[in-house]
Amino acid sequence: MANNNSITTFKEGFLGGTRANRFVVEPIWPTGINVPAEDSSFKMVSASLPASTMNTISVPYRGRLINFAGDRMYAPWNVGIYDDNNTNSIWKGLHQWAEFMDGHYTHKVKDNDFSYKKFQTTWRMKQLDANGLVLKTITLYKCWPSVVDEISLNMAEPGFVGFSTTLTFDYIKIQDKENYNR
């Protein structure tokens, strides 16, 4: 009888694991924002698979609480981005996008109050395996930037400048690798 707890069994069953640095973000920018999608996907430094919480509805029944599934809520999605010292195109684009949603000076949506819908877009994040094949794709629907973080300038810092943004979205779709690489 084989020992199921052996190192050989573990190694044979281990498929290599996923790497945190193997991902691509594919943004879709609203019309009127001049950020080349091919540039912005390669300047994303960090991202995460979005969190989802299923709230609980507790109902009292004969002295005990019975729990039912409630509404699903999605946490805002944080993305780390390198600042491009040539054009700052992503940082500027995110600020322009936020301006379209709610003007700094006017406090109005660009065009009219109902046009905000056209400024909510779809973003995708693909998690890749070690060979660059897609493991899963997370598609975020009705995205918009709720936070465009600061760019910290510091003469003592030798590294590249970066910033974060937070995207709020309505819902996600998860596709696994069976839908890709065929």
C-alpha cells in the first residue's frame, strides 16, 4: 500500500502552483479618454482577484436564528500602476474619467445626468500560468474609478513612481481556462 503522505506523492500531484506576478489587466476606457489600452495593460503593477461577500439574513425561529443567503456585495477593486514619465497618460486618463462622472467644478455628469451609464465600462483581469496561458479571467462590469490615489514625489526614493486606483463595479463574471487556449 502506497503512503499517501509521502513527498513523492505530493510532488507528483503538484501542478506547479500559480504565480502572483502572472496576470494581465485589460482595461476598456470610456469614449473620449485618450489612454492606449495596449500601454495601460502593461503598466499595471499589482492587482487582485476581487473579493465577494455573501451577506447573511438571520431570522429568529423558536429561540434560534436561522440563516439565509442575503445580497452579494463586491469590494472595490484596487490596482497598482506605474506612472509613465513621458505622458502620465493613465493617471491623467483616470482623472479625466472621474471628471466625466462628476465634474470637479460643475459637480455634474458630462453631457447630462443620465449619461453616466456610458462612462461605466468593462475591465478584465487574466491570471496566467507559468507558460502565459490563461488560467482564469475575471470580468468586472460597470467599472468606474472611485479613487485615484496620490502620486508621492520624494527625492530620497530611487525606484519608479507609482500610484493606485480603486475601481468600483456592479458585478463580475468568472471564466476558467476551459473557455480559453483551444
